[in-house]
Amino acid sequence: MEMNYAHIVSGTDKSLAYPLPDSLSAAFDTDAFSVFPGFCDVHVHFREPGFSAKETIKTGTLAAAHGGYTAVCTMPNLSPVPDSAAHLKQQTDIIASDAKIAVYPYGAVTVSEKGERLSRMGELAPNVIAFSDDGRGVQSEAVMRRAMIKAKSLGKIIAAHCEVNSLLCGGYIHDGVYAKMHGHKGISSESEYAEVERDLRLAEETGCAFHVCHISTKESVSLIRAAKARGVDVTCETAPHYLVLDENDLQEEGRFKMNPPLRSSEDRTALIAGLRDGTIDMIATDHAPHTAAEKASGLKKSPFGVTGLETAFPVLYTKLVLEKIISLEKLVDLLAVSPRKRFSIPFRGYSVWNLNERYRIDSGGFLSMGKSTPFEGMEVFSRNYLTAADNTILYRRTKVNK
């Protein structure tokens, strides 16, 4: 059976549209199903090697396939940190044996992500997607300048977690109304945008390709918009929770604690505006699983990080597309097309969704080891029924509701 185009959503790049193989098309012969190119997440934490009680390469990639992803980029806050070829090999050996989808590791910018000495960037470059010290901002301007000069010479992107440590002041949620009302220590917006401003200046000075991770503040949006207008080679991402939630949604539970934190409603509005005008290039989940025991310690004592791969598309489709904030084609660009183009990741695979299916998010059905999500219990539309790539089924839902 030949699928008509109504079933296929390829984003604004129509060259990516293709039908399901004949062997599968009959099972999805209904207007309820839509086909998307495989999503690509450039910011995930799979915790292996070093922290496999939280997540493994196998469980992380199974979760990704469940969410419609066929490629992910893994951050380097591991043990050992991939700051040399030998350390990176410990991760890539596990990827080779256990990964269910394509996994592209980041290399660390500095040794042990301490921000002091550059990693062995030259020997890492052939086997990493980009360089990042995610989880920490590089505090030294001199070190970041050297890193950008080296990355430029290697033809690699620097992807930065922008955070000024001296401005954190022990905070763990946004320094806003909720923190003041409930006696919590706040993280200032300046701790993010001050380093965004510095790194944009360095990127302009060095000509390095620069990517800003998980932006959360209105000031960051404005700074990046202005830098793009000046011709700086910069892209950025935000995450689903910053687009859908803000500090007004906070509860005294660890599942609402991530870094950067949920900001103000004004920040969320600015992020949506940045999404719509192209300032924000892509959406990444910052999938960061922890054990249930770790996340049971409330806002103050729980570690930063929530899971996101299995909820991203349903939440964004429900809250952004169905509410007419962005088009479905734009969402596909943000999840599948733009990240691949920026990071030179091949297009591969597809996923098949029933966009009409309504249900409540239940972390008990996650394939990730991490169950902590701020979207627990949220009513959403769209359920994934199939993810495949290279003639291999990566995920398939056994019960098909038409």
C-alpha cells in the first residue's frame, strides 16, 4: 500500500518524507497514524560508564526509541570523564555492544571537567560529536578562549553549559516568587546569561562554532538573537520543561528540580517567542535520570535532573501544536531536522505515532531507569507505535489502537 502524504510529516524539508516499508504499512493503514523522521536529541545523560545505577547505554537507548528518537548525543559527565582517547574508549565500547540506536558521545572540554586544563581534544576529535563540559560552566575566560581556538582548528563545535559559579549562592530553584514564598535559596538568571554573554563574545572573537545548552532565561534569548544578527556562528537549545512549565508549576518534589531551574512565566514567554522566530534552533531533553531514592529528597536535597526522552513529543505536541503556538512541521524541524543539520548527524529512521490517542503520562511505563518527570499525570495526545532505522525495528507497541 502506498501511504498518502497526509500520513507523513517531514518538517519544512519535504525531501525527508518517505512512506513506510510495504511490510509495515498495512498495520498502520489509518488516518490516525503519522510518520516522522527519527528524532535527534543532542543533549542526554546515559550515566555509563560510572553511574549505571541511574541509567545505562542500553536502557537509555531503549527509552529514546520509545520516544521516537533514532540518534542521541551523550554528555561527558561520566566516570571516567571522556577527556582522552583511552577514557572515551570505555564509553564507546559499551555503545558498540549495547546501544539500540545511534549514540554520538561528546568529549570533555577540560580534564575531568574541572575547567583548568584542556582535554586531549586533538585525539578525541575523530570520535566525538562536539566538546562540552556539561554540568559545569567553564569559569576561566582564558581557558574557554583556548578551547574555542582549538575546537575551531579541529572543525568542532563547543556546546556550553553556561553558568557562573560565583552567582549561584547555594541556590537550587529559580530566584523568584516561589523561592521567596517557600523559603528556598534561588539561582539567579544572571548566573546563566552572564556566561552566555561572555561565551558569545569569545565565539565572535575566535570564529568557533558555538552551541548554548538548555537556555532558560529571557536575557539569554535576547543575547543570542542579537549575536545571530551580528553573524556569530551560534545555535542554541531549550528543553520541553522550560517551554511548558514555569515556577508557578513548582511542587515540593524532586521531580521539579533541574539545572537550569524552571524560571518565571516571563522567561517562558520569551523562550516561546525565541522558538517561533528562529532564535532557538532546537529542542533537546537534557534527559538526566537519577535513582528513585535520590529524587525522593525534595527540592532542596534531590540532585538536579529529570528524565525527558519518553515524554518530549507528546508534551510538546499537546502543549505547543494543539494550542496553536507552533505548527507540527515546526516541531518536527526542532526535534529531528535542525539538530542533525547543526551537528552533521545523518538522517536515519522514522517513528509512527497515533496523534489522536489521549492518555496520562505514567512513569511506570518508561523504559528508562529514571522515573522522575515533572509531567507525571499530565494528560497528553499522541502515542508512539513504532521506531525503526536501517531496516531494524527499534521499538514497537504491541497493541495498536485505531
